Amino acid sequence: MEDFALLRTLSPEQRLKAFNAMVRQDLVRGEMLVAQGGPSNALFMVLHGALAVRRSGDVEPLAELRAGELVGEIGFFANIPRTADVIAIRDTSVMVLTRAAYQKLAEEAPAVVEALLAALARRFARETARLTPVRALPKARTVALIEGGFEPLPAAFDSRMREGLAAVGAEIVDSARLRAMFPRRELDAPEVTEWLNKLEHVAPLVVYLAGREASVWARKAVRQADMVVLACRGEAPAGALTELEAFACEVHPAAARRLVRVHDQRRGEVSGTAAWLARLPVFMHHHVALEDQLDIDSLIRFLSGRAIGFVAAGGGSLGTAHVGIYKAFRERGAMFDIFVGTSVGSAMAAGFAKNLEAEHLEQGTHEIFVRSRSLRRPTWPRYSLLDHKAFDRALAEQYGRDCRIEDCWRPFAAVATNLSTHNLELIRTGLLWQAVRASSAIPGLLPPFYTSEGAMLVDGCLIDNVPLAPMHQLKSGPNLVVHFGEPAAEMFDVDYDALPGRLELIAAMLTPFRKKLLPAAPSAVNVLWRSLVAHQRYDTLPAGPSDAVMRPPVPDGIDVTDFDLHTEIFDASYLWARQAITALEAAGHPAIAAILATGNSAPGRTHRVAETPHHALSG
């Protein structure tokens, strides 16, 4: 118990007195420790395992408590009924201090009680200081890796996973290791559970390789883990789940499950992922190719809370700046693991998720916005000012009419505004081009995108033009955030009386020399875009030390509607990003260092692994 921070300030004698006043209680996964509304007649400290705090009726837990943390202290010290249910989400052991034992301890060793209360106060102060308005995705400490479906995984997957996990200092536990350590012992024996929990306490990540069969070890691994990863091969099988799949889905909610599809070669897109997700609903899925170590390393970054994100803001024609910056990072070897974008940012991020290179996306921008003139086709203003059909055709052609988000090689999400619910809509499934279309539906200019469920979706910039908060909710780890927000107030030298009326404007637009004499006021689309994002303050982004925020300068005279100048924007942002990366790297920016480190694989880690007799994940 001296390893627990809460008791670290106590002397050895005080710790012994506190320990002797408590009794141990063991819980299996799913067992309730305290019930909301029940009497607060005891205080608990987590010895091993994990507990979820959940109010009755809530789906998501309020908190998760792990080794060394107190449970029930509010009700205990305030002498009020329990404020929430506390349930074991792993096989767990707690130390119980009853009210009678506490009172006796207070009489016999008041210094111990004072030290405990002081430590508790310090813990509350730390927790309060860490409060943030956005709830980030909790980091898993233990992961059970099992095989899904019926097609065996190549042995290369097992070899590469072991190699990648070892490189980040993760502990790998399989049945062979446990048999060697605990011969002739039952896997559910207390000493086995205690050893696994202690391993979690000291290791940054513990991965249990559970295999395919629903063995005693596989069930133990699934129960012991914070997250279960189902690795599968080939097409999704029809029919019932395997015994182990069903057990994993029974123990873990979809929010604590991931799917990994294993492929031989890396591609921009695959097929059939939706069928796997219908079979095994999960929080996130990943595609892994065995041709090298890149995708395995990406998966391990997700599992260890270090995944690299690219956040792409909206900005009209400025969108190709994302591509220029992406190219500069790729030239440095950087790998991004997940992409989230709003409006034109979603269009660029969608291409990144398909492994498209910068030049391909730059040319695609020309095809969508210049050659097809998709945003320069006025229509009768019944549903919108512009005819959306050309835009839809151009998007479908560039991204593939049948390409689904689930089949893109990297995880991707598009941000839209749901006018049916007045909430942010994070689009992570469905046709890719439709997700980009919904995220880019500027109100008034384009008609909303209507889903099959009846939701009305428009441009995501209304709610979140720089979707860093959604990225935080999808994963932990460093992020590159690219946006075009104004750093300060912008003034306009425009004579209001000089703005022409309808007939004057028509005459000027038809006469080249008179067109040049028009006031240099922003266009209608520019004003609309500024109005849509005016409520957003870019100086209050929820950015932390692991987020690198980059705002590329906009070349003089370029408007958010100047899509024909996309090449100039692309080239300028690329050259600027090369210098900015060097400067941030020299300054020791932690996010930039982490992003660039993804291109620094250890020697020999990209070699092909020869096939050997199958034993993947079974140990």
C-alpha cells in the first residue's frame, strides 16, 4: 500500500495502522460495490482493478477509479446517501474502512486521520485543477486482443504486434507466460489476478493475447481488460457470433471495443467493412496491412493513447492550405493516424484518409471547384442560391460514388451541423462523398443534405469550424490543428456610399474596365462565411501541450471564394509549413516532436515477416 499516492505522506507506522483498520473485499466484473441512495457506512480504497461510477439511468460513467483511489468519500464524510452506483468493470479488490473502524482509528491514531484528510484535500485540489469543459476519451491501460470471425490471421500479424508492442514498452501476456509463472494454478486464482493488476500498475500498457477459442484464459483476458480489440481477416461471416465474440460483446459495451481488419497490402480503400461493423459494433475500427510496420505502429499508438490526429478547419478556397501543410509533414516522414475536418477541411481530410497524396488532392480541388464550376451555377432561389447537382457529381467522381467512410484506410470524421437536433453531427459512417457534401453545405448557397433518417445537415462551421474538441473525444494523443481564424480585428477601407446598386453592378460586371473600379469590399460569400464563424473564438480552442496549432498566412488579395487560385494557396502554405515545422521543431514543441517521430522507425522495423505456422494471438 505504500505505492499509493494517497498514503505516501504517512509514516510506515501510520500506514500499518491504517491498513490494519481495513478489510479486503474482492469483486468480480459486473458486481456492484455500492448502490445509489444506499447508506454511506464505509469508505473504500481500490487495491487492484477498476470501478465505474455511474448515476442511475445514465449510459456513460461519470468516472473510472483505479488502484490507490478512494471510493465513497463524499457520502462517507458528509454522512449522506450514496450519490451514484459503483460497479466493478474488472475483477477488482478494495480495502474497506467501516465507519466504526474509522471512529476507532480516529481515537487511537488521530494523526493518521489528519494525514488521510490532508492527502484527500490535495487530491481534490489536483482533480479540480484538471477539470476541462470537454470530456476526453479515457486512456486504456489493459487491452485484450482476440481473433474475430473464422478465417485465421497470418502469423505475421502476431509477430508484428509483438514487435511493435515491445518497442513501446508494453507488457505482453499470453497463456504460455501465465502457465510458466503460475504452474498448476487456476487462472482465476487471487494471486494470478493480483499479479495482473500489479503489472498494470507499473506498465504503460498491458496487452493480453487471447486467441480465438473461448478458453478459460481468453475469458479471463476479456474480463481483465479495459478494452477488447477484435482482429479479423477477410469478409464478415454470416450467421451467429463465435462464442468468444459473443462473450466479448457481453462483457464490453461498444464504446470499449475496437475492430481491426488485417490485409496483405495497403490501399486507399477496401470493401466490406460495414458488414463487419454490423456484426461487431465498435467505437472505432482500423485497417492494417502486413507489408511493413507502419499500420501496426499506428494501431499501437491508438491503443497506447498516442495516436496522431490531423484537424482541418473550414475556410472555402483556403482549403488547399491543408494539403500544402500535409505535404510538408509527409516529406518529413510524418504519419497521421486519424483525420477530422469541417467544411472544406472535411474534403481535404477525406482525401488524406484514403492515402491520397498532396498532388492528387490539389488536382481534385481543380476538378471540383474550377473545371466543373460547381459553386458558380446560380439557380432559381427556391431551395438555395446555387445548383448543387454539379457539386454532387464532382464529389462523387473524386471520392468514388460507392466509397464508404468505413472502407477508407485511416479513420475519418466529417463535422456537420444538424438543424433537426441543433447539435453537432460527427459523421463517421456512410458514403464518403455525402459526408463531405453535408459538412460543406453552406446555408443559403447550397441546399442542406438530408439523411435517410430525416436529419437536415448543413455546414459544420456553424457549430465548430475547428473540430479539435471532437478529435479529443475520439482519441488521446498529439494533434496538428490547421485553421484560418483571424488573429485580430480586421478593418475594411470601403466607402459605403460607393457600393453600387443592382443596375450599376450589372453594367460594371459586363464591362472589364468598370469592373476594376468596383469597391474592394468582401464578396457576398465571404461575408456569409465570416458571419457563420463570427461567434467562434479561435483564441479559446481547447488546445493542450500535445496540440500544435498552425495558422498559415493567406496570400494578399485572396478571398475564400477564389478557388481558381488554389495552386497559389497550396504552394504558399507548403513553403510556409516547411519553415514553420523547422522553427517549431527547434523550439522543442512536444506535439511537433511526436508527429515527426512517427517517421523515425527503428532500423529493420519495416522488413517483411516471413509466414510461419499459424499461432497468432494464442501464445
